Amino acid sequence: MKKFLIEITCEELPAIPFLKEEPNIKNKLETILNANNIIFSDLEFLYTPRRFLFTFKAKEFSKDSQTELIGAPKEVAYKDGKLSKAGESFLAKANISESELEFKEIKGKLCLYALKTEAGKHIKELINDILESFITSLNFGKSMRWGANTFSFIRPITGLCVMMDDELINAKLFNQESCKSTFVHRNVSMQKVAFNTQEEYFKTLKEGRVILNPKDRLEIILSEIRNIEKLWNLKAEIDEELLAEVVAITEYPSALLGSFDKEFLQVAPEVIITSMKENQRYFAVYKDNSLSNNFITITNSFNPDLETIKKGNEKVLRARLSDALFFWENDLKVGLEPESLANTIYMQELGTLKDKQARELSIALRLAKIFGYENEKNVKDAINLSKADLRTQMVGEFPELQGIVGSYYAANMGYSSEVCTAIKEQYLYDELPSTKLSKIIILATRLDTLMGLFSINKLPSGNKDPYALRRAALSIIKILIDLGVKFNLLDLLGEFKGLYKAYDISKLISFINDRFSALYPVNSSYIKAVLNANNTDIVTIDENINALITLSKDKDYESKISTFKRLANIIKDSKDLYCDESKLSNEYERKLHKAYKDISFSENVSDNLAAIFALKPIIDEFFDNVMINVDDLEIKNNRLALVYSIYKHIASIADLKEVSFENNI
């Protein structure tokens, strides 16, 4: 096998869109090589902000390919012993003579048949199609055109090199022809540097201060940050997203410690950290568990005059933090002004943010009663102030800090720590809020959002969910399970139906319940079975799903399910039936009735389900010895009632008819 090298150089790639596509890049080239029948191995993908590099081993020729050609039935292909036009057309398509014709039975008819073999092609013949297919398969969101070109890419393509061992392969991509030259670090040379062999290629980049492997760049960055921490007795906050970003935008990284005036530390730490991260890609630094007036920046330069680079970064940061301090001081003077929300439209059909808060307050006060939270003032304060920071200058500059900024301003105004925490935590999704008040505020906010948007038909469609309603519904489920209080969600939504335009509450309940599938890595039929029991209490649904999961771990689980599915099928057309014990004449039905009556049901769903499923051998014995569909209608109905009473208990937990054993856990 030959060793191949493909390098595509371009102008600096924007890190965030590149990192979103980066996990797919190698797989996409693999798919294209496979589609071209190329036998390859050891495919590796490396990158810097100005290049894609692929190395792999492959055979020079692609695999031979075979195509089955099926033509008209024999009686259509031949007429009066001679080939018809359909037969002649098939010969031309298969490029064979009449003597080479074969027939194959297809769906009971003999049809014209040919197996066409196409010899493999040299990779040199395929390379242009491979490159174009690959580059156009990449999805970075936005793309651009340059010069007078009609093609587009995320950034202009500046060079191409395709080599088989040390031989240059003639190839072309977006007007760039393959050549043995590449770009080294800009501090070394702005011009391309030539090389002759693959070994020289890697040597050229190493000497040219380009570190090809992103894992190596990552280790250098972390090592230098650790050295700074040790030298200055500091602790850096390693944000993983920021770390990936600086790895993606550097070819030869090094870490520098900078500082800013201590006066800026009066601003909330989250503001300073966000400003450094989002605007400058700096890492925040802590001293003695408090935010320090230092930062770490990762430079892509190895200029010996690093002090100038550090001062330049400090100057830019000072301007950013000066703006933040100005907003902070002005906002503190004004405070939170919830009445200003009356001038902010939430949605045209749903009124202003003030209107939304009024609805949320009604829901929150009702939830407080359900969950036993008695401080009504805290509920009112938290709802009243929850969105007030949207009108502040700071959130105008840093919208990602909404809620966080509001919590600081509320604390400055003298509100309780619990209210401030609820304001801060109201936008949590991936973790649970820390207090009961926070949970009530989030539930009220998201329930109002769901009811409001359902009432104006702003629903998710396919993979589109512009208002993140699926995420909101999942959050509601998690919080309700965490609170552990049972109540009828359908009834609760019904209480507030008058606050919105008419909508189908049952559809909203189904929408929320559909999110249960994201919580449990199990056979989806288990969840469907539980939801088909039509419970409208989230905590009960969660208990029932977990009970079914626990039961599924029994070795004879499938056999038990099959027995109780049989019960379900027998009574599927039956309605409420009463079993008269005095009319149980058969010893097997009496035995089953007694065994069921002897079960001591508790509040533990898993125990109850296990106790019922323990009846399996007695039920099997009953089926083996008792005929239910007898001529005597009274006996028949009484036996049906016996079976019905047992399955009815299970059906309140899960509709076992829905359980499938495919993809079982």
C-alpha cells in the first residue's frame, strides 16, 4: 500500500463554526473514500487554523465494482423468436452480445440479466472528484466567495498538496493546483516554503514553527498554564470550550500572564470572566479562591518581545472592563425597574413581559401551595424581579448574563438571598436549581411559556424548535421528579386555561410526556407502555418507568411479560367486571383468586409490580386447566372478572401490550 498525504491550506478558520464540524471531518473523508471503492487504512486528520491535513495508506487502484442489470421478462424481450426493441436496448446497456445473454428468475418471471464488472481506477483518476466531494460535504454554516470564483468555502483556499509516497499527484481544487509547497508560521515567512518528500514536509512545518497535532498544542497550552500557576501561586479557570477554541486558532501557542486594575474587581466576577472569555479569549485567574486581577492569554506568536504583546492585551481588556464598570455603576444607581417591562413586547399574541410575569405569578403562587412553600412575599418578589435585568445596560452588553446580573442588583437593593438565588437560577437547564423557591419560579416560567406558545400554535416542527420548548418540557419533568410531590398536571394546566387562547391541553400533556424518552437509556417501549396507562402525575410516571426497568432485569422477564400480555388480550374488550368469589367452582381459579387477594400492596410500585408478576406460575396453571370462554355466560364473565381484576392493577402502571423485546436493556 502507498502512503498518501493531502494538505488543503486556507485563510484562518473561524474557531467556533470549525469546531462544530471538526468531529465529522474525518468520517466524511472516510465515507467518500469508501464510496470510491478505495482500500485504505490508518487515516489520520490533523489541523491548524490554516490547514487540513490527511495522511493514510491506500492501494493505488480502487476495487473492481459489479453492477447487476435486470431487463424485461423473457416473453417481452423476445417476439417470434427474435429480440424485441426492449431486448436490444438491454444488450446496448449491458454492452454484451446476444450470445452472452443470461436469464434470472425475478418475482417468478425469467428476466434478462447481466452482471457488469467495472475494473478499478487508479487513485490519480479519482482524486479530483474525491477532493471536491469532500470539500463540498463540509458544513460550517456560512461560507464565502473570493475573487471572481463561483465556488464558496468558509475561507479562501490558498493551497493544495496531494502526494503518493513522495510522488506529487496532479490535482486541482478551487483553482489551486497540487504542488510541493506549504505555509509555515507567519512569523517565520509569509511566503510558501518548498519541500520534496513527505518527510521533508513534516520537517519544514516543524522548523517553521507549526505544530500540526492539536493534541500537542493542547498539552503545550496546559503545561504553560500550570507553570504560570506554580510560579505566581494562582489558579486558572480552565473553560473547556475556550480551551478548544485557543487550540483551534493557534499554530505555535504560548501562554502569557497579564493583569488589569483592581478597581474593576468591584464588578461582578461573572461580568469580568465573560468579558475576558467572549471578547478576548482570556482565561480567568483566581488567588486564594477569589477572582484575581490577572488573566492568561494564549498567543500564537513567538516574538521575543512578549512584553509588548502582553501590554497590548492589557490595553484592549482595560477598554472592555471600563465599559463594564460604567454599566455596572449606572445600573446600581437605577436598580431593577420591573415596571419598565410593561413597554417590552414578549410576543404580539401574548402581550408584554409584564403580562407574562402576571401569568407566571398566578402559576407560581398555586405551585407554592402544592409544594408547601409558605413565603408568599418571596414568590412575588422573585417573579416581579426575575426579568427586570433585561432592561439594564449590563445585560444589553452581555445578554448571556441575564439572571446573574439581576441577582447582584437585587442583593444590592436589599432583597433576601433566597430571592436573589431564584433570580440567578431561573435560566438553569442542565442542572437542578438549589432551592424550592428557584424550582417554583422555573416551573412557573416554563409552564407559562409552554401554555402560551401552544395557545398561539408556535410549536416545534421536525428538528426545529426555535423557542426550545422540548428543552423546557424536559426541565419541568426533572424538577417535578426532584420535588417528588404527586399532583395531577392535567388539572393544574386546566386551572390556568383561561389565561390563554383556547388550545388542546391534552396535546401539551403528550408533548411534555414525550420528553421522558430523553431521561432513560432504555427500550423505548417501556416508556410508551407506562405513558399508555394515562397517568397525569409526573412523579407517578417516573416511579412506574423505574419499576418496569427494575423488573426487566429479572432473567425470566420476557416470559413474565408474555403471560401478562395474554391476560391483556383476553380482557381487551371487557369493561369493569366484578368477580363473585362464591361462583369460583374450579380449584385453579380459586387458587389464583386467593393468591391475588393475599398480596399486600404498598406504596412502593416496584414491590407491587413484582408481587403481581410473582403470580405468573399460578396464572400459567390457570390457563392450562381452565376454559374461560364456556357456554355458561355467568361462569365466563366471572372468570373474565378474575383475570380483569389482576390485569387492571398492572394496567394502572403500564400497558404491557406495548412492551417490545427488541433493543432490550
